Amino acid sequence: MQTSRRTFLGNMAASAVAAPFLTPSRVWSAAPQADAHLENPFVGASFYRNVDYVASVKAAADLQGGTLGKQMRQVANYPTFVWLDSIAAVNGTNGYPRSLAGHLDQALEQGANAIGIVIYNLPNRDGSALASNGELLIAQKGLSRYKSEYIDAIFNTIKQPKYGKLRIVMVIEPDSLPNLVTNLSFAKVKEAKTSGAYVQGVQYAVGTLRSISNTYAYIDVAHAAWLGWASNFKPFVDLLKEVGTDIPGGNSKVDGFISNTSNYNPFVEPYLTADQQIKGQSVRSLPGWYDSNDFIDEQSYATALRNALIKGSGAYSTSVGLLLDTSRNGWGGPNRPTGPSPSTDLGEFVRATTIDKRIHKGNWGNQNGAGIGARPVANPAANYHAFVWVKPPGESDGSSSLIPTGPDNPSGKGFDPMCDPKYQGNSLNGNNLTGAMPNAPVAGRWFQAQFAQLVQNAFPAFEPAEK
């Protein structure tokens, strides 16, 4: 009933207040002064466009050529987040093209007033997966190193006065806390639970980095197809309140929560609802797909989670907002439904009507048929601060087969069979095929074939030519 990982706006009335992020157009002309801490840092934001990602997109477009190449090139106009997935990523060593300071300097050069970064290096990270296992181990003083060599290094960089005008928006540790709810059967996750390393690490990260007024912290809350069942949902709410209680400075240091990081779940299902009845059976009851999950899309899940978190003991502020990663949840292209299926068979109706065309909701690796979703935008719906692209479209989730340490895998990243299209699956995806694309490189490396498909299947579609 859970997975191991991580749309177009359904309510168009909500889009009346939505505003696209601004494109940086000038360099700051004087030493900037820090703004007061904002309730929604995405409003009026000109977000940094990662120069290295932009270069990859333009190279991919040139390689592709034609109409699709022109559509690809448009992706470079939108901001993505910078992943700090190792100590080397902060320092710009071991194959990383630039340091965190290098990205911040480029943001200033662009005239941006905001940048998105992902804090992602807890000890025993992603203890239920292999492609994204981290470098630090709890048993080898990993928590201490996480604090001193990673978080403190980030803090010492971003506290510099020259970055005081930048709104530094942080996604905090994707997949970490959700693993503590569902995946304690994995030894590394169990160790993270018994040692308290995940909780203490998140508390230290938020407390330290949010002590700077121009920073913003959004804690990752997985997605509906992972934690949507009551047996997972309530313990996760309790865990998040526990985490918030002991954050240095209090849970007011948490600006919000983000769901669907690097995942494929729709914001809303446009043509079906969870309680809709097909011959006396609810949509949510379909075995092997929703499995009686309380939530079939991200808006209903994240909104319910937020509502639970701002009430009762240990409640968060009512000002907390939500983010949704829409980088790969568009599900456009020729297979996208244009209305509900006429079938009266529950299985046929749901699978023909849902826009999510994965084989199983537990599948996460380089999903075949996916498309880029809604463009980054502020205030897209009630309680949502923004839609964002945390996962840069075109960067691989993991390799389709083991790639030894070397030029194509300088960091020695592991191989997870959930990225192998031939793998027959496990209990986390109902023992189904993975639906992964073949010939994928290691996590974070450019995947040209996937990028082409994501652009082809984008919804809303990219214009056939640049404007």
C-alpha cells in the first residue's frame, strides 16, 4: 500500500490569481539589502535559471533539431532547482560543474532575486532505494558530518551579505521522513529511525538554514500514492508535528510542504473522483491501482495533510503553504484522455480515464510515456504557494543497468532495479514491470531520449515554435 519514491491546473477559477515567475533581465546595480521574510517567496520572484541545465537543454535541442528541437529549447526559459546531493555538490568538486556559491553568483549575474535548492544528503539517505543512496552513513559518524561538512557549509555560503537580496527557497530532504513511516523493514531506514538521525538532521537543517531571514524551507511530504492511506497518513502527521516541535526557533521556521518531488502524480484527475461509483464500486477501490487509497491526486492529499498539520497539538502556522513538483506529471501526448471512459467495468473505466499512465503507482524510475506538466507559477490554487520544477526534466532517475564507477559514473552511484525496464518488480509496485525507459544513465545525468519524450508529451503542450 505504499511506494518507495517520490497537471495542468484542474480548477481554472484558481488560475485567476496565478502569476508566472519572472525572467531575470538585469544585474543588481548596488549591494542588495535583505527583504523582510515573505509569506510567499514566489510572488514577484525572478528565479535563477541554472546555467548548466540551460546549456544541457540547448545542446539537446540542437541535437534534436526540427520542430521538436524548437519545443525543447523553450524548456530553458523556466527555472529548475539546484540539487545539493553531496558535500562535493556544495563545494563544486568531484565532477560538479560549479559550487553552490558559483550558482548563487550566477543568479546575481542573471539579475534573479530567487533561487531554488534541494537539501538532500542525510546519512543513510533513501535507505529503501539504491539509485539515490547517499554518501554518509549513520554508523560512520554520518549525522555529525552532515551537520558540520554539509549543512554548516551551506550556511556559511548563503549567509554572505552579497546574497542577502536572493530569496533562497529550500526543499528539505526528499523521501527521508516518509521512509520512517512505511519502510522500516529496510535496515538503513530502521537505523535512521532508532538513531533519530533523519529527524535530528531535518531539524538541524531547517533550524540552521532558516536562521537567515532570506531563506525559505519546504519539507518534503512524499505523495498521495505513498502516504495517502489512513494507516500511513496519521502517523506521518504525528511525525511532522514531532519534527516541528524541536526545530531550533520552532515550527514557524517551516514555510510549507512540498509533494510529488521527482514524481509523476497528477495535481488533479480531471475526469474522475475518488468516490465516484462504477456499478456500485468506488473509483478509489480499484485493486492494483488505488487500492482504497483515501486520495487519488496530489491536491486532495496535500490539502488534507496541511489541514491536519495546522490543527491540534503541535500545530503549524496557518500561513504554511504548499508546493507541487510539476516537472513530469503532465501526461500529455496522444494517450492523454479527453474525457471519461464510457466503460461500466471499474478497471477499464479507471485505467482509461486516469491521466496517469504508469503501470503501477509505485513505479518511479524514468517512466515511459510521461510529460512535462504545468509551468512554474505562483499562487496556482488555494493554499499553494507555487508549482515548481524541482526535478530538472531530462535528468535521469537512475541507470537501467549497473554502470561501474568511471567516466559515466564518477560518484559510484548505485543501480536500482526499479530503473530497469525488464525488472519484474517487488512488493512496493505490486510485482509489476517498472515502466522505466531503457538505456538510462546514472541518476542526475542527462537522458536525451527521456527529455525528448517529456517535451513531446508535455501538457500543456509547448508551442511548435519559440515566441
